[in-house]
Amino acid sequence: MKILLTLAWRNLWRNKRRTIITISSVFFAVILSILFFSMEQGSHERMTENMVRYSTGYIQIQDVLHDEEPSIDNSLLFDDDLREILNTFEDEIDYYVPRIQSFALAATDDITRGSFVIGVDPQKEALINNVADDIVKGRFIDIDSEGIVVAEGLANILKLELGDTLVLLGQGFQGATAAGKYVVEGIVKLNVPELNNNSIYMAIPAAQWFFMADDRLTNLIIMPVNPNHTHQIAERLNDKLDSEWYIALTWDIMLADLIKLMEFDMAGTMVLLMILYIVIGFGLFGTILTMMIERQKEFRLLFAVGMKRAKLAVVCLLETIFISLAGVLVGIIGAIPIVLYFFYNPIQLTGDMAEAMMDYGFEPIMPFSVDPAVFYSQALVVLAISIVVGIAPVYKVYKLKLISEKK
């Protein structure tokens, strides 16, 4: 076997130009598939990260009816019993973030719009999303603040500036009327377009007063020390919580519609990747087939000196594997700096494309993923294609006639 490996390796470099061309075809195939898949995976990761950070967190404790009917009436009482249960998970829970949120009508002198009022604890909210760092005007609220922070998109729609007064009108706890006038203390730019066009931040005490819901929360966000243990923690929380009143939900349940949308998008991507794989396969097949035709005289000479067909077939297969491995490795090495560059410098979309992305609720950027699976999965696919194509020279060796018959 060592002799066959040595012979296959030497055969590659007897015709360097042919070998480099074949390796280059594998190289560009790996580069293209990795970049394409990385871009798609990066978009999904960025979308999920933004929704987890700004909206759901990894786990939420809610009233048992809140997920199906997200009303302020279906809020939970954040009492000492619930705190004691959370304390039993102190080694597994990094921190928790309380929120009270519901819809309200926001109005200025001339414009009215439905909005999403979010009551937060500013210090704990900073742990999950650093929303205060996204302030573009003014400052973020503190726990004792009576004012509000408005998302930039909503501020533009309502034509609000710092110091303006916004009237909020909605439904409070158990049918009470929620109404108040609030001064705009800051304007924040959120990375999720849908939230950026609708959100109003308020300190939790002020929000509980507005909704007439003292000591109540609509959701309690739980952030695990290890996000990979999200489902195990949620299951154990549900075992300890009173199932008549509370339920712990994971992010994938709360974002089920988003996950289905991403799966549909990924299905479309896989169709495009399959087309790319077919092009790659036929390109490699054409290159290797041409190489086999050029080497027919060489094969006949080897047969003439006594080399068995089986050994020559193994040598040809080894040559294809060497070429494929070289192309895959060089392709991965070439893709890494490109992916890293676009990971740290995402492509910013502009014009109609950016508007279309924001209309669908997506951030108008094209980030790339550096997940190791992006590299090895695509490399393995291209390598498998190359090995399948490598069957062609084996077949050619067994079917090659030593003497051409002429009439």
C-alpha cells in the first residue's frame, strides 16, 4: 500500500499544471459553498441573537395563560415564593431580568400610533442587551425615572424630540384604564426593525403604576450560565413551579414563527447549494475525465509492464482523494480570512434592498457566521462529491482496452 500511495503522490506532480487546475476547481468550489452557507447561517444567528437579547431571552417565566393571550390581565405576581424557587437555581442561572410590557396608544398633538410599552429595570436590562449603549439622543432611564425612552423609528414616526411630551393610553390590570403623560428623556436605536418602530421603555415602577399592576410582571426572563442547558433548566423550573399559575417557556417555543421562517429560508438556500454542488460535480468530472483521456497511453504502458488493473484503479482513486483533500484544505484556509473579515465587518445593505429587509422586520445587514460547522460541513460535502467523481477513473481503468481494434 505504501508503494501505491507513493506512486499516486508522484503521479500528481509529474504534470503540475493539470494537478493545480484540478485542485483549483475544488478550491473555488469550497470557497463558494462556505461563503454562501456562512452568509445564510450568519443572518439566522444574528436574527436569533437580536430576538433573544431584545425580546424573549433564553427562558421566560410567565403566567400560564400569557403566551396564548398576551394581556396585562395574564401577568404574574413576583413574590417571595417565586424568588425562593429561583434561588435554588443560583448555580445555573446567571441572572434574571424582570419586565412588564403591553400595548398602548401613543399620541402627540397630530399623530397617533399603537406602541409597545416595556417596563424594565435599567441595571438588569443592561446585562442582557446593553440597550443604554444604543442611545442616540439624551440618556437612558434609571429605576426612579418618571420619563420614557422612545425607539428611534417610533420617534421619527411621531416626530418626537427630547423634552417632548407623549400621551399614552391603554388597558391596565383587571380592566383599569391606563393613561399618562410622559416626557421623552432619550431616543434609542434598536437592531430589530420591528421593535425600533414600536417600542417605548419605561422604568418598572412607573410602568406598574401606569398599568395599575403593582408587584406584577408579564414575564421574567431567565439567562442561563450555559445557554446549552436552556431546555434542561426550563424542564426543572416547570417541575418546581405551580403549574396552575406559572410556566417556563424556552426561546424556541416563543419564537416558533421565526424558526419556521428561517427553516423555509434555509430550504431555499439548500436548493441553491444543490445547484452549486451539481455545477461543482460536473466541473470536477469534466476535469478528471479529460485527465483520464490524456493518460490512456500511460495506462496501456503500465498494463504492458505487468501492473494489475486493481492496483492502477487504487492509484487513480488515491490521486483523486489527494487532489480533493488538497483543494478542500486550501479552500478552508482561503475562506477563513474572508469569513472573519465579514464577521467583524458585515455587509451593510442600502437603498431599496435595505428598505425591503426592514419591511420584513429584518436588520438591513448581511453578517457572516464563524461557526466551525460552516467550514467542515461544506468541506465534507465537496470532498464527498470529489470522491464520488473519483469513481470515474476507476471505471475507466477497468474498461480500458489494451489494443484498439481497427477495421
